[in-house]
Amino acid sequence: MKNIIIFIFCGILLGSLQAQTVKRASMPLEHGAHRTGPRTDDAMQKWRENGLGQFIHWGVYAIPGGHWNGETYRGAAEWIRSWNKMPKADYDNLYKQFNPKSFNAKQWAKQARDMGARYMIITTKHHDGFCLWPSRYTGYTIAATPYGKDIIGELVDAYNAEGIDVTLYFSIIDWNHKGYRSSPPKTDGEKAAYEEFKQFTRNQLIELLANYPTAKGLWFDGTWDEAWIQQAPWVDELETELRAMRPGLVIGSRFRADDHGKRHYDSNGDLLGDYDQTWERNMPGKIEELNGVDWDCVMTIPENQWGYHSDWSLTYVKKPYELIEMIVKAVSMNGNFVLNFGPDGNGNIRPEETHIAKEIGAWMKVNSEAIYGCKNSPWEKQDWGYYTQKGDNKLYLTVFNQPLNGQVRVKVPKCKDDQKVMIVEKAYFLADRKAATVKNAGRDKYGNIYYDIDSPAVKSGSPYVVVLEIKEVNKEERDNYQQAII
Ligand code: H79
């Protein structure tokens, strides 16, 4: 009898342990994720297929460009208002000088298109509260500057004309609104002011969607304040309202918290919003870190400068080669890569950024087939670079680290059906469509099959793409295929 009881007890214990390991946390949440798993609609699919985007940080911070009174601010230029050496009143009057005479939305859009960007994110309002559109709800906007015209409107039109989708960046932090605060309001007066701030925020978001009917997404920032986190139920309602206003609207994970103040991923581990927005100036090392979600990586060219800082000598500045690698790496892990530009106070894109845009554009012109519409490939990553894949049959190998012997080795995955074998039907270089020779490179002791692709040394120095058209065939058919000598 005793043994039976112990047996049953062990059974229950084992069962409960098993349940813990296979099941994720599952607690009822009123304001958790609205969905588990990625969105499947066309608007999201289009977003997913963009591959490369452009971010633009532009506002009155571009006027000081990281300097005030002969001194240099070493922080991010768009944060200069928070620097104690810059009087707040001086900053808050900068808009009176904002008159970017060289601004030409069409030129920016053309440059973005030539770079290969498929979507663009523009700062409608950063933490300082200055609005690049003529908002009805505050006087602190482009309408009050000598420039006067609606910059967001100009940009949306110009980028759309180049076939580029626009997403609106919006900071919840607003240092210009008197009701804004970071810590939760306590007194009745504070609470009333914060309610006003919330309504103001809602009004502005509705206004933006109404003014720019082609905008495809909202990219939120400055949502980490405890005051905002505590508004989770209200923000959830607002998100639902915005989505109802614009079917297909794409919103990332940085807008609202869940019932317990969890951000990005709710208390059950499910993504809040349509894509993971945690990859800011940072990139996952491998796809396993990503929980199968959509994501974007927003990246600066210097270390941490988003708005215009005139002195880039203070930081490391990324090279086109590194940025191209980041684009390919992001797409190889199902992400979009979004590169930031910070135009100056006159509306010029600085020469360093123009140079980088041209270099990336030149590469994209030849190789973008390996980027747009591509996703992660099940082929095991090798040290020469990254795989991207389109559908089941087209594999792109972007080679960054050219082996000195000119042989790019691939490890062929085993087919699920063990009567089948993976063959390479066609292999060619993307740049000139010339055929590439694929040789059998034998098996390892585990039975894994390898191929070597002959890559002439002349192609080294710049990342290049080899396309493999692959197919699963029955083992007896394999001799019909030149590449399948295994
Ligand atoms: O717009 C660009 C930056 O100005 C903005 N996001 C990009 C796209 C940005 N603002 N702040 N940060 C980036 C860094 C945020 C740091 C944080 Fe914190 C650390 C947020 C929460 C912890 C610092 C400490 C700010 C609040 C507490």
C-alpha cells in the first residue's frame, strides 16, 4: 500500500514537472498580447519583406548639432536639452530659427530609394516635444517656425512617390507638455495634469493618422516611464482605437505594458505588438534569441548619435561594409534593418551619410535579390557569411569572409524524407549570373554532406552573392543532376 502511494506521488510529481517544462507561463491577462504568433495579413507581410529601411531623426536639435556656447555635448545630439550646460529656455526658443533652406524632401527620398530602402521612419515628435507637423494641439510645431510648411506632409508625399512606405516615429516623452511626467502622479492636481497629457497624446496620434492616410506604421519611443507603464489599460484601448482607424497598421512592442508592467513581452512571454522593438543599436547573435517573432534593428552610423551632431570624430563611425553585413545578418534572421540619418539644421544630409548611402545603394543594386522578401534559411550558418532564402528553393549565400582557397563550403541539410536527397539544380553568381561550379566535398563522420563552390579570388574584397537553386529529389534520381555526386 505504502509503495502504491509513493508510486502515485512520484507520478504526480513527475507529471507536474513535465507540465512546467513544456508549458510556458499562462496567466490570465486583461492587457497582454492580443495574439500569439506572427501576423499573417498582407500589410504585415509587406512590412516583413522590406528588409532595409531608413530612419530619420530631425528636429530643432539639429541646429545646435551637439554644441552650445562653444562647448561640446558628448551625449546623443537629440538629447542636448537635457544637458545642464544648455539653458532650457535657449533650447525651447530654437524653433524660432528653424528654417532649413536646403531641405528638399524629393532629394532625401531619391537618396533613400537609391540606397535600397523600402520604408522610412520619421521623427514626427522627439522627446523635446517639437512637432514636425502643424499639430492643432500645441503651438510648439513647424507651423510656428520661419519655415512654416508641413515637413511630415512633404516627406510622406516625396517618399511615397518613390515607392517607399512611411512609418511615423512618435515619442511619448514630451518635455514641452506641462502635464507630462515620468513618475506616477500623486496629488489631484498632478493627476488632472497627467489626464490632460494623455488626452493630448491621443489627440496627436489620431491627428497623425488622419493627416497622413498612407502612413503604414507607428514607431513608439519614450515609453519606459513608470507613469506611462501604469496607464496600461488606457494605452491598450488607445492601441485598439488606432488599429481600428487604420486597418493593417503596424505597431511594435514599445507602446504599452501589460497588467503587471511588463514591457515588450507580456507576463506570459508573448510579444506585445506586431514586432519586437528591443533591438536598438544592437543585434541578436543568432535566430534562437528571437522566439520566432518579427523584429527590426534600428542602427546609428556613429556609436550613439541619432540627431545631427556636427562632430563625428568623437565616436567610431561604421563603415559601409559593416553596415551591409548588418543588413544581410538581420534579414538572415527574419528582421528588418533600419539605418539612421540625422540631417543638419539646414536640411542637408551630411556627406558621410551620403557616401554610406551610395555605397550601400551600389551593393543593393547588384544584390538586393538576396534581401527583399528573403527570410531565414534552414541551412546551417557557415563562417564565410550568411544564408538568406526565398521560398523553398532559392538560397542566397552572401560571402563576407572569402576563404583564401576560393572554395565556399556548404553543409547540405538532410531531407526530412530519408528517401530523398537535396540537390543543387543551378548555381550562379548574382552579380553577373555566370554559373558557379559546385563540387562534392564528401561527408563527415556523421554522414553530413558538403559541397564546395568555386569562387574566383577576384571576387574577394567585396561581399558577393552566390545563388543556389535547390530541390529535393528521390535518391535514385540524383544521378541526373550534375551537382548531386554523393
Ligand atoms: O530616438 C533615439 C534616441 O534618442 C531614443 N531612441 C532612439 C531611437 C532613446 N532615448 N533614450 N534612449 C534611446 C536610451 C534609453 C535608455 C534607457 Fe533609460 C535606459 C531607457 C530606460 C533605461 C535612461 C535611463 C532613460 C531612462 C532611464
